Amino acid sequence: MSVKLALPAAKPESASRISNHEKRNVGTPIQQVDRIKSIWADHLEVANALPALASDVSRAVDLIYASLAAGGHLFLAGNGGSAADAQHIAAELTGRFFRERQPIRAMALHGNSSALTAIGNDYGYEHVFARELTAHARPGDVLLGISTSGNSGNILRAIEAARACKVGVIGLTGDSGGKMKSVCDLCICAPSKSTPRIQEMHITIGHAMCEILEERLAT
């Protein structure tokens, strides 16, 4: 006669993960609320410094408007969150921000995933934006390169390609501007060293640019 031993029930893996997660994140709801307020306070501190950049943002709008009004094209490039910002800004222009109007010529250079992966595989990731820009850009167009550090290799390569194509270059960066500071026609540096705060300022600046471009091009 065989004896069956009673084994303890296996703890569900998901329950184990939750338990371990809870142990690593001990804190009260009040502490969490305070942390959220602290994050927002940091955001507001950086946002309150943005008016110092208003003249540079206005110059950027003028550069883009002059190109678009003459039949040019706005190209945008960025990595990660900055890629999302590039695509977001392009979408606001080709779609609608506030007004019913004709679509505005704007394109995020990472939008074609087949081209992005083919170029990255065949030539190296640092060439993904430069090669796309060279294929589509014409003299008088504008490139808006977005990099929180200002040192992204593929953005710097895209700027080199823009120079070869006689394309104007506007940079959106953070802090000191990194290597992009000296190679852009105009480099707008969000006043922060924090990547999340920089990206929050970039989309705030981008929205302001979209709103004014729409007003000027729709009239």
C-alpha cells in the first residue's frame, strides 16, 4: 500500500511577486502623495524658467514658418521618449491642433519601421536618421532634432546630413545642450539635468510651436 504525503500547496507565482514587490516598496499613502507633489514641484520649477527661452522658441517658429511657407518640409528626429515627442509634434501639424486647415508638411524620420531596421542593420544605428533625411530632404527644409543630452550619435549624424543637404537645423536639448549646442543653427536647451523634466519641457515647447505655426499658416 503506497503512502501519499500531503505536500503544501504551491504559492502562485503572481502572488509571490506581489508579496516581494510590496516588501520592497514599504511606505504610507501619505508619503506617496508627498512624493507625487515633490515631482510636480520639480516640474513647476523648471516650467517657471521657460520664459527665458521664449525668444529662441519664437526664432525657431520663424525658421520653420519661412520654410513651410516656401513649400518646404519639417523633419523631426529623436530616440525613445524624444521619438514620441517628434511623432507627437508631426501629428499635431499634419492633423489638427486647434483649427480646421490644410495639413502642414511634417514627418518624424523614424516612422517607417522597415527603413529604420534595415538602415540600422545594414549601416549602423547612428545612420538611421541621416539616411532617411538624405532621401527626403531638399534645400530649404528644416530638421528639428530632439535629444535630452544633446549627444545622441544618430541625431548628430542627421545634423551632418542636414548640412550636406542645405537643411536648416533646430535642436531641442537639455541643460548645456551637449554637442548639439555648437552644430545647430538654433539650439533650445530646457533648463534641467533631469530627463523626465527635460522631456516635459520639450513637449510644452513643441505645443507652443505648433499652436503659433498653425495660426500663421492658416491665415
